[in-house]
Amino acid sequence: MNNLEYKGYFGSIEKGKEDNRLYGTVLGMTKDCIAYEGNDIDELEKDFRDAIESYLEGCKELGIKPRKEINGTIKVSIPADIHSRMVIFTKNNGTSINEFVRKSIERQLETAS
């Protein structure tokens, strides 16, 4: 197990070097920080879920919409020559840049697994 998941939030699992405790933070959160810890994986998972529930309850009490930074939208900067080649390729192959990038990322992730 490399990551945790609860209610659409994903969390890291890290081991402390000095105390051997487990730690983590919710991934992709840029404006809020949700952290959790535990002595073992069961405690870590419980604290992760409790932290998510506490965050959601706090948002509800404040009347604000909870953030989920992993939402399927990314912004990527690439060199202009690669962008140009991608535009030409997608035009010539009857596809969109979005579809091209999605398929490229999927292929890369499949080979990494």
C-alpha cells in the first residue's frame, strides 16, 4: 500500500526516520494542509479518515466548499516547438490535444506499473 483513499481524497504514507511513526498528508492540496499520523498502518488509516471528516465538518460549519485539488484538470508548460508538433500531429490524426495528452499519460503510467 503506497497511498490512502477516502471520499475522493488521496493521502501519502511516509515513515519517520527518527521515531518510526507513520505520517502523511493529503495529496494535491495546495491551499489547505490535511496531515495525519499513526504508530501503525491501522492507526494511520483511522487518523487519515478522521482528518478528512474533520476537514469536511469544518468546511460545513464555515459554509465553504471543501477543496479537492485532484480534479482531473492540469496545466502543463511545454516548449513551443513541442506544442507546435503536437498541434500538427493531432490535427493530422483527427484527435484533440486533450485526448493526445490523456493517452500519452496513460501509456506512461502503464509502463511504470
